[in-house]
Amino acid sequence: MNLVENYLAGLKAKFARMDNHGMLADLSLASGATQADLAALEAVYPDCPEAPIELLRRVDGTYWRKYQDKKIAVRVFGSTLHDWNGNPYVYPYYLLSTAQILESARNAGSICNKFYQDTEDILNAYDIDARIDPVAPVGLHFSDCINNGGTSWLYIDFNPQNDSKVGQIARYVHDTDSFDVIADSFEAYLEMLMEDDYAFVYDDE
């Protein structure tokens, strides 16, 4: 199996072990994006690596995505955030569909114009990782957190700065209003989540 196949197999196994109230059944309903949808995505993001395309080829989104007359909302990713006391916890995220990614692309710009502030304002208001260029396009927004993206979302950054990696995974967090690099690539991000045994799957569901 390739990395994406291994990732999905491990995620399904974790759902099975945790008995997460139908998450396994809901994920099993999912089907992949059409070739036309994937071609449209690659036309907008020609530098998109193969791994996210392969994932969407198998699962075209889990963010209130309708499959077989049922809407599913299945956590597929995670990221370590911190509570008000500074304690770490792993927060779950959904996978956006190709249609949702393309819709986000239509509204995308740089960090500065996405948040309707000029460069000086946003650099004063936001904590931005030095590897992220605040005036470059945001990149491929592929995931929203389970708070419907209100707390955090993830994207593939194709315009890094300071000798960082093209294709790095960046995370926006609302309050503390920050942008951080959390992995050097989409593949490295999946591997990190696998090594952490899909810690975003737990008994709150």
C-alpha cells in the first residue's frame, strides 16, 4: 500500500478500536472525487503534490459532505493546540471536498488581504511564523477544524520564505491569531499523524 492507503487504513482501524459512534461507517460511505474535479483542482494548483490528490481520489471530503443520501462529518486530521492555561491538546479537523477547496480558492488572497488588513496591521496583530510570507497567496486550503473552521484551518503553502519548504503545511489559529508551519510537506504531515496513532480520534464523540 502507498502512504495514503496506509493512512486511511490506519484511520479506519483507529475508529474501529475506539468505537466512535458510526465514524467508521460514515467514512466507509465516502467515494472519491471525479477526474474532472481533480483536473479542475490541479489547474488552479499546478504545484499540488500527489498525496492530497490521491487522498481526494479516494475520499472527496468529510466536511458535511453528502454521500448516498447521508451527510457525513468525519474527522480525518489533527493538530496540537493549547488551552488557555497553555496545556496541549489535539484538535480534530475535517477534509474539505474538491468543490469546497475550489470555492475557498475563489475567495483566497494573501494573509493580509484575506483578513482585510494591510501588511503593517496584520504583522502587529498576528503571530506569523517566519517561514510564511504574509503577502503571498495563502495556498491550497484543504481542512477546517471541527468548529466549522472557526477555530483553525490548514493549507498547503506554495510560497514559503526564509529557505523553508515549498508545499509545507501551515495552520491558522483564531485567538491567538497565529499562522504556523506544522510539517514540511503533506506526506510528512500524514506520517506525523500516523506516528501519533491518530490522536485526534478519542472518546468525545
